[in-house]
Amino acid sequence: MTDHPLGERTRAYLLTLPAVRDVIGDRIYYTDEFIRGAVEQDRDGVDPMTIFDKAGLYPKLIGHQRILSAMRRWRASHAADESLPTYVPDARDRLIAEQALRIRALEREIEDLRRACDGATPV
């Protein structure tokens, strides 16, 4: 069992995404094109959460651990692929990417709270 089970609505949404080939049970099958692009972006120093987020595979929706596990598998399976760049970001680049992702998540949370407050009844 996964830490982040997929409901029917989530499965239906995921199947509309170009990055997703199939969803069976709680397992997401990604397209080869998305996997290759994700590995290339990862090697360019893009944070995995950002890569998935841009593809509509939001960490809150599918789970952070699922994203990290997928990237770990893909890095290992593409390690010998010489056609991909081997840039390794330094600590500052990683920190900036992590902060940008956190800011984006906080902005989304603020918007969600604003929408919730707009629908709330006054006291």
C-alpha cells in the first residue's frame, strides 16, 4: 500500500495528462517522453517537485515520496546515458530551487485560503 492512495477522481485527472500513460490501482505509469524529459531537467538542476508540478502532477495530489522514488529510479536507469548532460547544481542552486518551490506552494495555499474565506459565512 502506498502512503498516498489514488482516488477515482485523481485517477481520472491523471489520465488526462500527457505525462501519464496509464493508472492501474495506485500505480502511475508515465510516458517515456516525460521520463526522459524529467531526467534531462533533473540533470540541469531542476527540482523534481518543480518538474512534476509543471506537468500537472502536483506533489499534494500524488505525494512527495512518489515523486522522489520515481526520480531516484529514473536517475539510476539513465545513469549510463551519455546523451544527457551531467551538470550537477551546487548547493546555492538547489537552495534557490527549493525556496522557489516552497514560495509557489505557499502562494497556492494563500489562494486556497482566500477562496475558503470568500465562501465562509460572516459571524
